[in-house]
Amino acid sequence: GESVGLHLPTLSVQEGDNSIINCAYSNSASDYFIWYKQESGKGPQFIIDIRSNMDKRQGQRVTVLLNKTVKHLSLQIAATQPGDSAVYFCAEIPGGYNKLIFGAGTRLAVHP
Amino acid sequence: KAGVTQTPRYLIKTRGQQVTLSCSPISGHRSVSWYQQTPGQGLQFLFEYFSETQRNKGNFPGRFSGRQFSNSRSEMNVSTLELGDSALYLCASKGLAGGGSTDTQYFGPGTRLTVL
């Protein structure tokens, strides 16, 4: 299949464990952040988003944490499943613009 | 709602040729953005169209261009193809759809362009 990224950092976890994927963003003026999941051969799929006036948001099995002081974003996946194996990207939108600035991505490998 | 669709899914061209890629956004979405994805550079923003007007542009040469039609469908064109243009070209439409906000961008499956 197509290669999303040949030299991405990889997080390996056991099925059922919790996963934490981290991201450092670049622009202190960014006011909206999104996590995407990309499986081989597919486009990025929306997971969860958060605005800069929040520091935590929860979805189904996923939680995003935002620390504006250190410009850090994290995605927590509870009870990780084999279907969660993919490359995960954080993306930011600087205020006043409509373009996504993507991080380099992290490959999540879930082992049974 | 149907998702973002892109055609063709795969394309092989030779250096010097030009190519046109097509994107149909989610129904009701008026903003369409294009991104280039390569293993070396990751995901990079090309341009955004809203109501048939280019609203934002990334740092790509003038060989990369686009347009949007009155039905919000968009095309991007790359002229005088170079080997380095080989990439996955992704289209995203912005608006309410799958759980995000009005600012969320939803991506299509992409067009895999190979330049020989």
C-alpha cells in the first residue's frame, strides 16, 4: 500500500492498553486544533477537535488535552484496538486563516 | 451525507505533462482546500477556495493552480510536471458533517499521482 511516512516515530502498544500520542504545535496564535487518523491508502479521517479556550475534550474512547503554555497537544485512546493502528496527525489552524498546519505524524501499532 | 470524493484515484504521467484533478465536496460545504502529501514533506497546504474565489494560498510554485465552480466542485491543475510532484493530493471540504465544528475539514481519499 501507499506509504504515508517512511520515518515516522512509532508507538507500539498492546491491545487493550491505553495509548497517548503527543504533538508539539508551532504557532501560539493557533486557536483550533484537530486530530486526524490516516490508514494506508486513505485520506485523513477526523477524530476529535478542540478550541484554544478549552484544555480538555472527550469523545468516544478518545480524549484530547491542550496545554497552551507549552504549546502541546495530546491524544489519548482508551482500550486501544487493532483497528486503531494507523498514522495519527495533529493539525492546527492559526487564527484568521483557514489552512491546516500538520504535524509530522505518529504511527500507532497495536499488537494483539 | 456522502463524503468528499476525488477523481481519479490514481494517475501516471510523464515529466513535462500537465494534470487536472477533481474534487467534489460534502453537500453544503462551500470551502474546498487542497493538500499535497509526500513521505519527505508530510502534508502541506496548497490553496483554499470559497465561493469560486481563492482565499488562501500555500508556498507552491505557479505551476500549481486551481479553481472552484458554482456548485463548489473544485479542480487543481499542475503544469509542466516534475518528478518531485509525485505525491498524494488530498482535497478537504470544510463545514459541519461528522462531529466537528463548522471549521472542521473533512478529507477525501486522495489522488495518487506518479510522475515518471
